[in-house]
Amino acid sequence: MAETLEYDLIVIGGGPAGYAGAIRAGQLGKKVACIELERAGGTCLNWGCIPTKALLKSAELYQKIKKAETFGLIVKEVSFDFAKVMERSRSVSAQMAKGVEFLFKKNKVDYFVGRGQVTVPGMVEITEGEHKGKFFKTKNVLLATGCKMRRIADVPVDGVRVMTSREALASKTLPKSIVIVGAGAIGVEFAYFYNAFGSKVTLVEMLAQILPVEDEEVAKTLHRAFEKQGIAIHTGTKCENFRVGKNSVKLNLVKDGKSEEIEAESVLSAIGVVANIEGVLSAKVKVDLDHNYVKVGNDYQSTVKSIYAAGDIIGPPWLAHVATYEAVNAVNGMFGHGKPKRVKNFPGCTYCQPQVASTGLTEKAAKEKGLNYKIGKFPFTASGKAVASAESEGFVKVISDGKTGEIYGAHIIGAEATELIAEYGLAIELESSIEEIHQTIHAHPTLSEAVMEAAAATTGEAIHI
């Protein structure tokens, strides 16, 4: 019988939580293994964040070239090869996955492709894959199996007529028309992508606004921008009575008691995610769950000693960067490297055009909390860099304490919003004030000046509006 390998930590799942946790343990000199069902990088790197950004970049560039005359350039013919657009996306993912595998080797992390299961506390088995049947002893386990896309009830996914984001990322053909169910970040990004390449897009959201977690003013601005781009949007609307045919899908849009039938070549489900918990724990391991997510304490330890969890498996906000933060803190804590921190402030980003990014409280949340707050706003139409770049849509909005100037939240819609938000994230972490942002000299001309000017606008001191 083969010798059972022993580890300080076994990580089950190789996504942004799993691989980061494993690498951090390696940095601390621990003997660590990571078990991933498919490929290093998990859903984010292989079927989510990274490949979608490659697709969105192609869409953005295609749209820019079509508007070349704005910049005094003449481009006579512009076309695209959709299969190659998709192929590039897959190659970007493959390149990044290789990068994670390299980092495993660099940090002496043993990497196994397969399905890992905690059979009893301190023992992990690989139940699927080429290493099936291998057992490992371990002092600690980190569950980082993430989530998978939620499917529309009673509507089978076939990858052609009905898709989730995963099937969409594997597709080589562009649907002439598509209904996207759900207008969170994933739904909105795919709506922008398909529309940019000429699909007739219908975006449907059950709640009152697209991007429901974002500031209302930002959501309304994006709604108008999308309609201007040609996307049909239905908010406060349910999708019912799906009928999947050979060449199309028919369904009913129901709003305020009225039903309207529409037909499209494909339907994309973007209605959220569910935890990947099946098969991760044997029947002998009973950890407490909260709405099917692993319940953890402030140290990321579950209700079973030595079994920890981080990332999407412990619940919202289901963001890769949050997952990485949680896993690194969980590992630091379990090996006595400082007190682990739980997530408080984090950026949320949507990579359509115009981009959307935020951190902290929305204006609605500040109002509901009864806070004494002020608003500072600066439009990109007043930004020299934005106008020069023909990207003047949107604004920066900052919410702060009416007396002290402490920053409660920031919301950006416009060019490079997902990069610009980092400054306000740091400001909140450092408990900086509006005044300190205002008094920090920002280079001219840059888009980041809008961050400074929004802070200055809080007290009526913005120069360029």
C-alpha cells in the first residue's frame, strides 16, 4: 500500500481563493497541496473574470475602430471573426492558468487535478480524476470550491439555445439575437459584448434597476447609455414560460400583470450563483451551513476545528479579489501570522462601456442609515483628458460625512472607472477625508483628476465645474 502523504494544509479548489491560499502557505514555508477539479485558476481565470475581459476588450476595440473618424482617422472596412475573438479569450485563460501552475512550483505547492473531499477531519481523498483514490493526511483544510452559475428552473442548458456564462465562453458562433436574464455584472457585461458585435440584445432584470447593487444614479446612467447603444432593457420584469425550439427560444416577459411574448435565437442565464458544496464533504463531516454556504467565524474556521473556508463558498459578495483577500487572511491566521481580517470595504467593478465601479455605501444606503452626508460629483464632460479621448460619458460621485469629511462611498461610471476606484478604496482604508483627496495634487491631464474634483465639489471648491 502506498504511503499516505502528510501536509500542513490541503486546499480544495484552485480559484482566486484556493490558489492564493495555497501560495501564501507556501510562502510561509508550510507543506501544502492544492486540489482543483479542472485547471489552476478556477472559474474566475478559466471561465469568468479573465476570459470575459478578453472578450470585452475585443468588443471595445471593435467599437472604437468603427468610430475612427472621430479621431480624424479613415478606416474603410471593419469586420470581425467571431471564432477568433473567442479563441483569443481561451488562449488568454490558458496563458494565465500556466502562470498559476508556475507559481505553485515556485512556492513548492503540490498540485493535483481532481475532486477533493474531506472524508473525516484531517483526511482528504481525491474522489475523481487521474489521482482518484489517493488519500492525504493534513493538519488543516481550506475549502475554496467557489460557486457555479445558477440555472433557470426547468430550462435545460444545451450550450446553443440556452446558456450560462460558461457555455457562452465556449461558443464559436454569434447569436443573431439573445435574451439575457439577469442584469447584474455578468448579465450587463455579456449584453455589452453581444450588442457590440451586432446581436439584437434584450436584457431583463426582475428588480427595479440594472446592476441592482450599484448606486441608483449610476444604474440610471448606464441604462440610458445601453439604450443609446441599442440594447432593449426590461426592469421590474420576470421571464416565464420558456419554450426551447430547434432554432429559437420563446418566452414571456411579465411586468405589472401584463405579459409579452418575445423570441430570440438564444437565452443566457445570468441570474446568480450557487455554492459548489456537493461532494466536498463526506457524510461524516458536518459543518454548519448558512443558505448552503459554509458558515465561518472571524478566523475563517468552520464549525469543525481545522476546516476553514474562504471565497465564494462562504457567501457574497462573490468577487475574485474578495476571495483572494479572505484566503490569504485565513492562511495567515491558521499559521499564527497575525490576526486574520474579515472583509469590510471592497471595490465592485463591471467592465462594460461605460465602465462602472464602486466602493462603500451607496447614497440610498447612507440615507437609510440616517447618516449626515454630503455628495460631491464631477462629470467626465468637464475632464480635459476624457474629452480628448472621446470618452466623456459618466461621472465620479463621492459620499462623505457632512461634518468630518470621512468617505462613506464612491461611485464611478465612465472610462477606466475600474482602475480609478482604487484611490477611493485606499482612502477609505486609511480613513482619509474628502479634504485630503482634494489636497492631493493629481497630474493634468488625467482621468484621475475627476476623483480629486469630485472631492472638491463636496464643498463647492471644484475648479472645472
